[in-house]
Amino acid sequence: MTEPDNDPLVRGIRLRGDRHRRWLREGEPSVAHRLAQIGVLGWIIVVPMLIGVFAGRWLDQHFGTGLFWTAPLLLAGTALGGWSAWKWMKSA
């Protein structure tokens, strides 16, 4: 049997309790705070995508390969951005 500290259900319950106590202490976030969170979330997704596009275009121009590198690096940037956003939202 797993230890109580290693059980994902126990960790989730503790995290929920911590969030609830923080909400009771700090109250509801302001509209500006929520908009800032949305803006950060957008940049977390967009920046890796743009890095993938620019790196792919540079590789394509360097090797003369059309869109051979741009498309896969765009998809990799999208996946990385989605994963980063997911991790950021889970920790917030």
C-alpha cells in the first residue's frame, strides 16, 4: 500500500485545502489580476510557437528545404506551449 504522503489523492486534497485557505485569507482576485493571468497564459503558449516558426524558417532558408523544418517546429512549439500552460494553470 502507498504511503499517505505519496498518494495522489491525498496530495490533491491538501492542495485544494491550501487553495481554499488562501482564498479565505486573500479574497477574490480583482478583474485586473484575472486579465493579467489570461495575458500571461497567452504568452506562455505563443512564445514557444514563435520560436519554433523562426527557428524553422531559419533552418529552411539555410538548407533550402521549403517548409520542411517550419511545420514540425511549429507543432513542437505548440505542444511545448500547451504543456507549459497546463503546468502553469495546475500550479496557480
